[in-house]
Amino acid sequence: MQSDRIIRRSSWPWRAAGCQNYKTKRCTHPPPPSSPDKCNPTASLGAVAGHGELRGARTTKPRGVPIFIMAKSKSVLAIVPLFVCLSNLVTSAQAVLTAEDTGPQLVIANDRLYAAVNKTTGAIQNLLLDGQDLLGAPGYENPTPGGATGNGASGLGPYLDCYCTPSGFYTPGHIAPRYQLINGTDSSKTPYGGIVMSETYPATGQVLEQYWFLREGETGLHTFSRLTYNNKTTPFLRNLQEFRTMFRPNTALWTDLSTNEKQYAPLPSTEAKEKQVTVQDATWYLGNTPDDPYVQQEGDYFTKYTFQDTWRDHDVHGMYSDGKYSDDGSTFGAWLVMGVKDTYFGGPLHSDLVVDGIVYNYMVSNHHGDGTPNITDGFDRTFGPTYFHYNKGSPTTTLQELRLDALQYASPEWNADFYDDIAKYVPNYVPTTKRGTWKGHVKLPKGATKPLAVLAQNGVDFQDNDRDTKAYQYWGDIDPRTGNVEIPRVKEGTYRLTIYADGIFGQYTQDNIVIKSRKTQNTHVNWNEESAGNEIWRIGTPDKSAGEYKHGYELNLEKPLQPEQYRNYWAAYDFPTDFPNGVVYKVGESDAGKDLNYIHWSVFGGYGNSVRTEPYYENVNNWTIQFDLSKKQINHKKSATFTVQLAGAKTAAGNTDVYNASEPFANLPYTVAVNGRDLKPWVIPYHHSSSCGVRSAVICYNIDNKFKFDTALLVEGLNEFTLSLPYNAIDYESALLAQSTYVQYDALRLEIQ
């Protein structure tokens, strides 16, 4: 990718174009006559002069999405909403959808997309869009820690694999797979084809299934994945540590990665990878090739964690081809559209890998420390639908434009009728007849921004909703002006409602929200921010993130793409250099974005740190918060409450949620001293541990604690809190990762009453 093709991150046209509901990417009003394309989320794809034709948008109507048609001009093929122009309708070609068994392969294809599953591997091994090979030849890379995972095969996908057997990774399809070929017509008279692969793992009896469907007029694959386990002799097998599908090409075609609208970058070149130096699990130093496009534009370090994302607002991720290696110079996109997240776990705070040269659909994982479900007798869960979308543009079509084309499908209501039609082939899929709608009206606390309503497993924190493998999850943005929120297509059942917002300490919860099929459940909430007296001060913003602190959301202004700093390899930010005297923060004078680090370490450097290879202990584990109090603030007051909200904490349990008696800091004591007097430690349990900052994240498993103490410990004038982790509290790491325990702050608050 040449440097003159750099495109800076900027706001997306949902906002600029006047689309009133850009969160769902669907406009709620017709466009003004003077600007007919402003309410068309794909209008910019072809309407930029010189961009020529963009392929991938359909001319038949996808359910839940406005119909778009093609209008030709001399220099451009523009996409125009149907309600604007009816005179230039371009009809699609005659339907040619096929589903056939060729002997060694099962094939589903239409006039543009061709997908073939190899019967001996259980994976798609041939995938072509308009004749362009999207996968390349089958390849193999020896699996290494942090590198190639699963069976090491590439030139495949989408295909299924898991970390779910007693020995670990398993890729179904090569032992004794069973197949079903489907050929049908849906209720809209649109032909479709499908392939189902099913295999029983002999040692345990687990059954893994992968489903692929293709419709006429679309250039993408609708996928579902299923795991069942029925074994009364061994009722507990293990945890489902990873369950994922992957588009894993082995071709030079793909040139760029895209996490979301802000995070994208060129792929490192072959030369950069040949000269890379491993610095951490799945992390490499690329500075030996300073002219590499990735190094020039994004940074000196490459890690798969740089491109992770949090599920709350995530919708589309994938890879882009700038046309340099395509057959005819056309650009291409390969996207995973996550319009439906109800069968995942962890709620809106869950984060995971999305792309790194592989396009992932991580249905289950504990990369950042979230819980994973146990595989027990009777386990039967189907994940999906998810949509792998492939598109094509002219040689000058940009990554953002192809991504925007995929984004139009990121709605839970898109293609719902089609999924109902194929439900007979997909066990456990919940059709529309078994779903209802939830509507809420929330009186929000003053100062609440970005409020969110979550429906998840009843009776537990939504972060722990993996405990019930039948439970689903949903969330929706609350309008901060009206307090209204609506979540459609909710599986019938009983849920816990959780409401939280930026700027507000604590959250609102209400159990026993009952959703009935084809009914609307209305809930009215009067939410008051939690309070333990008069607020004296707060540090940071309660937003379930550590991004506001130094090296968090702060941009790297030295690189043209200006990535957020937390996405970089953590050791690039040398704590002793940034804080030579340790952290001393004065309330009312200090700046949280400069004077508090995004990670509070127990020890810095040593194992896993390629920059500072020897451990550094001085002024690391103890942080000081200073603040002044007047006589009026403490006179005749009895109690004080110091609230600590964490966006993540790593104990010696790492991301496993497994207690190890040989690790003294599996349960991690966190201590607060008030003017030199220690309060009762907060012991962070092993099952609340995350692997967050070292894996390029600032939002992980959120926890909090309230330290309550007598105001007699406070004095008029200067006061000090010392926030402490145990000295040199480390763990054993089998992978090349930092051994230090640490916490990442969301927000802090002192109240007195």
C-alpha cells in the first residue's frame, strides 16, 4: 500500500449525512430533495467521481434494509435509494444459484460467489468472487504459542475450530465428517443453497457442526456453528475455552486490516515478517524494516491484540485488498458482519480478537479474562447467524467504502425472514415466532451520557452470563434526551435488566423481566446514582474503561494513522521513565490523562518486557493520591466511603478463572492506606482476573469495591491515600507474557457523610 493512499480516520457519514439512527445504520426519515443520497448509507460507495463500479451491493431487497438501485452516469455508477429514482432500475442477472455434490467437494454458488467445502477437511477450500480467488492455495504454518493456532492450516474458510477437547484445540471435518447439501427457495421466492458439516469427536462424543448458506443476489455466507455434548458417564468435560470460525487466506491479495471505523492499518510485508523479532506472546517488533507501510503508518510493533475490539458498538471487521495483487486491479473486501450478538457471552463489555491476517468470528474465548461456559452433559448451543460478506470495487475504491457497504447488513432485523425460512435446518435457532420486543423508559441520573440497557441472564451480572448455556443477551442505546430504548427480536424468557452510563458510578439492575413471544414488554425505571454521602472528589470518568489515563485512548500523533496508544505493545511505554518518582496525584491540580498511568503495576519490566528486561521495583506498586479537606467537610461527619471501580484486574490466575494453590497471588490483595493507616484489604478473587493491558485492552472484566472508614482518619488540610498492590506480586507464565499482577482503574471517588 503506497503512502499516498493513506486515509486518515475521521467521522463516518452516518453522522454527517443526517441519518437519524446511525447506531442501527438505518435511516428513519426520507432524505431532503436537495440531497437525495444523504440518507443512503451506501451512497458514497459509488458516487465519488472516478470510483467507477463497486460490486457487492444487491439489487434485490435484503430484508430490513431499504432497496437500492444502480443509476449510471458517464463517469460513475452511483447507488441511489429506490424512493428517489425509479426510472433507471437495473435488474439483476437471471438467478443461477446452484448447490451440488461434485464428489470431492460440496459447492454452493450463484452468479458472483462460489464456495466449495472440501469433504476431507470440513472447510471451505475454494472461495471466489467474480472469478477472483479469495483464499489462495492451501498452506500450513507450524502452530506456535501466540502464532498459528488450531491445526495451522491456511487457505481455508470460513471454517470451524475450537479449544474444547481434553487435549485442547480441535478442527472438525477430518475424522469422519457427515454432510448435508441443501437446495431451496425461501418465502420471498429467492433461491438459496446450504451445506452442513457434522462430526463426532470419538474420544468424548462431542458433536461439532458448521452451517453455510448462500442466497441468490448476495455475495456473502450466512453461518451458524453448533456444539453438543451428551455423556452421563463423564458429565463434566471441560470449559469451552474457544469456539470460533475463521476466514484464513493464504494469498498476497489482502493488504489491509480493519477493526472498526477508527482502527485499521496495512498488513506487514513479507520482508517485515521475515525480519521481525518476537517480544511477547503474539507480538513482534518490526522496527528492522522502517520503510514497511505498517511501520510507517501504524507502529513499530505488531500484535493480534492491537486489532481487538469491544462488543458493545462493534459491527463489522475484516480485510481489504487494494488491488495490487488482484487479477484485474480491482479492490476487494472480506468482512464479518456482527449484526446479531445474542448467542455470544459476556455482554457489551466482552472484547476479543477480530482480525490479524485472519478474519475471526470468536463466539467464545477468554483472551481478556471473561468467563467461558462449561461443557457438561446435555450441552447444546447453536451460535449465529453471522454473515461473512465479500465485495468488490474499482481500483480506486477505498477500504472505508467497502466497509461501509458491509455495514448496511449490521442489523439484527436484516434477513430475519430468511433465517426463519432455514430454521428447519438449524437446530436451536430461535425464529421470530419465539421472540418479542422490550421497550424501556428510563429517568436517567443527571450527567449520564451514552446510557445503555442490557438484557441478559437473570440473577447474575451480565459479565457472568456464560453460567446458563441457554441464556441469550441483548443491549440497546438509551436516548439520553427522552430516556427511551427499544430492543427488538428478544428470545422469549426471563432476564436481568442492567442499565449503566458514562459519568455515573454504579449501575441499575432489575431481575425478572419477562419477554413473551410476539409481545412487547414495557419497563419504566427511575434510576438514581448510588451515593454514600457528599461527593468530595472523583478521579477519572466512570465509563467501565481505563482509556482516559496516560497511554489509553491518547493518540499516537507520531504516526499518520494515529492509533490509540493502548493498542500498542505495553512495554513501549516505560513506566519508570514516565513516572521516575512514582505516581503522585494531587486532586484539583493533576491531570488524569497525564499523571495517572493506564496500568497500575506491582512490578515493571523483566519477563515479557523486551525494552526493560530487568525488573524495576522502586515506586511502582504504591500510588499516592493527595487531596485537601476543609474543616467544614469533615466536622461532625462520621463515615467516609472511597469507591474504586476497576476496568480490569490481573491476579496470578491470569485469564483462566482457575485457582492454583501454588500461586500466592491467585487472590490478589489490594490495599488502601488513609494517612498511613491501612484499611481492610480488598481481596480480588481469582475468578475476576483479566489479562487486559498486556493484551492491548482497557475494557475487561469490571469489578468494584467500597472502602468504608471512620472520618477520624481524615484531617483538615492535606490528606493522602496510598493505593497498593503487593510488592513484586508475580505469577508463572507459560507464554511470553508479563508476570506482574496489575489493576486498571475505571474511576475513583471519595464521599463523606
